[in-house]
Amino acid sequence: MSAASAGPGRPVVARRAAGPPAAETVDDVVEGLAAHDYLADEGLATAVLLALRLQRPLFLEGDAGVGKTEVAKALSAWTGGRLVRLQCYEGIDASQALYEWDHARQLLHLRAAEAAGRATATGVEALEDELYDERFLVRRPLLQALDGAGDGSAPPVLLIDEIDRADDEFEAFLLELLSDWAVTIPELGTVCATVPPVTVLTSNRTRDVHDALKRRCLYHWVNQPDVDREVAIVRLRAPEVPATLARDVAMAVAEVRTFGLYKPPGIAETIDWARALSTLGRTSLDPETASATLGSVVKYREDEQRVRDHGIDELVRHAVRDRA
């Protein structure tokens, strides 16, 4: 990172990092992510390619469980950049996201200076300056991402997960970071990333994120996969699941998503259900086991009742019929 002096104190020393991987085409992205167990469709791969080439944040929105967070994890594995994750929640603020001072260590430093007789010899001002040295700075995820790799390797992958859980004030705080890749630490100066981190923001759309934040990002809505791709994902993530069972489960889940549930199952639930059935020794879907394991795929009592009202037997028949 680089820094320009802003107020008293010392600027932070710049450290250079390598750029993003040499992805020239959408196919390069598809292959790069697939090599790390993420099967991206053309739309998502295009968004990732543009984010890498343009060095812009990528805002991924979609239903819970469709694999938004996994995009950042796969990007980290592919690029070789360290994954830096900021999990958002209601009430998160700059001290949890950016930095804070280690007050316990600062106090120990003061006591050690007093014990050594340095307090009088050094002077109050000089001793106070020492308290705001980088060794007392606790770097939270956003500052870690701006710091970069520090050794010339790939830039980190910054995951700002579930931004819709944070409040308006935190969104406003992120605007400077996403616009200029810079933040201001009053005691040290303005910290700027020489090479921006590869940045992914995710939202489950529990509330609308402000336009000002979205304008700073490339946007992509992550859809539920089609059946063939979902089968491939299940087989990739859970290779112990028989091929027939993987298709039966994917077909059944695709139909369940049409029932108007409060929380439609995502890919993660499809994998969980397939693994649960496989653990019970099943090689294909049957009504009794499907009913017994329904809690693996729907997680609300009302949703479970709605699936049962549609009929487990009918659901299984459709899945098996479509396979046949």
C-alpha cells in the first residue's frame, strides 16, 4: 500500500503487490474457477473477468445458498491471493472493520517507559507519539486488504460478506474505500492500496443496498443453476453421492423451488440433502427417505409443511420420471 501524509504522524510505507491472474477470456475464468471446484456459468464468469481486468469490486446478489461466498473463496485459491473476509452484521463499525489501537499494549509500553525512567527524559509529546506506532495498530480485514501481500505476490481477495446485514452508516463508510482504495488513519495518514484487492461483496437482499455503493461495483445477480449444472456441482462437491441420486435430488429441488417457499433451497441445501441420503445408503430418491430427511433441504416449519402439502410421493415421482 502507499500513503500520503494527512495530519500528524508518519505515513505508512508502501508495499507493492502483483496484479490479478492473466485471464484473457471468459473461458479462462471458467477453467480457473473450475480447477478449484467452482462451476461458474457464462454470466458469472464474464462478471468475474471484467472485475479482474478493470480492477473493480464485484457485487454479487442472489438467494442465500447459491454460491456467492464461494466465488471469493475460489478466486482466492485461483489467484493465490490471501482471502480476507469481513462478515457484516447489524451494528458493525469502522473499529471492527478497519483498525483499532491495542490499548493494553499501549498501557504496558507506558508503564515500561515509566519504570525505565524514560517518561521524563523522553518528554510527554515524544512518548505519546510512540503510542501511535504501527506496532500498536490492530489491522482489521479492510486494512489488511489495503496492506496487500507485502511480498510481491498476488493481491488479497477481499470478501465483504452479506453487506445487506450492515446499516446505512457502514455502507457510507465503505464508499471512500471502494472509490479510491484509500482510508484515513488520523494518527498515521491516508493509506492507499498500490494494487487494489480483488473485491467481492455479497448480499442476500434482506434489504436494498444503496445506489451509491452499487455504482462503485460491477453487479451480477447469481441465479439458481439449471438441473444439469446443479448435478455437476453436487458430483463435484460430494463425489461420494451416486450419479443417479444426484440427479434425482437436483430434479426434486428444482421442483421444490417452484412452491413459493419463504426460503427456497439453494445449492448448499441440495448438496446437504444428497449427502444425507447417500449417508443413509440410498442410491436413488424414495418417498420414505425423502420425507425423513426433508429437514436437510428446507429449514422453516412453514416451508416443510408446504412441501408436504404438495405431496412427497408426487415430488419423488416427478424426479424419477424426469430421470427416466
